[in-house]
Amino acid sequence: MSGDLVASLVLELRDRRIYRIGCGTPAVWLIDDRALGGVLVNAPPFSQEVLEGIQTLTRPAYLFLPSRRGACDLDAWRAAGFETIAFEAEAPAIRAAAGTVDFAVDRKQRLSRTIDFLPMAGVTEGSCALRLKNLPGVVFFGPVLEPGPDGWPTLIVHPDDYSWESRLFGALGLKDLKFAYAFCDVFDTNCTRVGPDADREICRRVEALFDD
């Protein structure tokens, strides 16, 4: 591995590999997609060493930003070959804070035939998840979910939430989705659980919030 990049392979699928890049927060994920190339989820601080390390794993293609909290050095990453993507409601805040957004997508658009977007506003105005639809199914939730005491991703209220109600009702929509693995902005290698059966476990925890 080149330079100071720390890349950990966390999941290998038929046509994709998923790596964690670095060890900071928000967590940065790299999808090595056989057809598309490399898709970063969140942006690490830019350095030539990190770029060269990523290039040993995949070809730079896209950088998806689930929220403004994962935006960093965007113009440098764009110059390195990553086209930047965010949900349309979040794009203005990202542009103001961190640089250019090439594609401000809506809920009907897709990155590819098997990769689409799941708007889940509430943490910030335009928080959005990225879904790998083909089985076993993977969702990158960004800040929308985070590990609870048992390690499974769930909804945790924060005083700076844009709308807790939006978070609740958006998460209820997950009960109709099938996905085996879930990744968030918060990740602890010692206790965070990502799957399999992430859809079932997350829905159980979200529904329990309505029973309290």
C-alpha cells in the first residue's frame, strides 16, 4: 500500500469490494465496483499519498456525500478524478463549506442500474443514503444511523438534528427495503455490527422507538 493510506477490506461481494479508508470520523468508505470503478462515500482529507493508495485498489470515479459532514477538500478530489455527488437539498451547504458538487441528484436518479439514492433528511436538511441494490444488498447511511449499545445501527437523537420527526418517519420506510449490510459515519472495529441481516435488525430497533 502506498504512503500513509490505511485501507481495510470489510466486505467482498461478487462484483464489488468495500474498504474502510483511514480510521477517522466520519468514516470513509471505498466501493471498488467492477463496472464503475472507485466510489468514495465521504471524503478523507486529500493527500497525494492517500490518492496513490486508493489508485492501487481501484480507478477513481465518484465521491458521494451523504451529508455536509463528510465533505472535505472536494476540489482536490475532483482534480484527482472523482466526480462529486450529493442530494439536491444538501448540495448548497456542501458547496458553501467544502467545494464543488458536480451532480445534485434527486430521489429518482441512479448512479447505475444497481446503485441508487435514499433521501433520509433529518440529521441535516438533505441527508441521503446510497444503496447497492443487487443482492445481498448494502446501504451506506452516512449520519442518518449510528451504532447503538449493541453495535447495530439505529436512530439516536441529537440536539442539533434538523428534524427528529423526519428521521423517525424516514427510517420507518426502511421496513420495505431488503439489504444485508449497513455502514454509517460512525464505525468502531471492536463493536460495530454491519450484517448480515442488517435490514431486520435495524427495523426491529427503529420500531422499538415507537413502543417507548
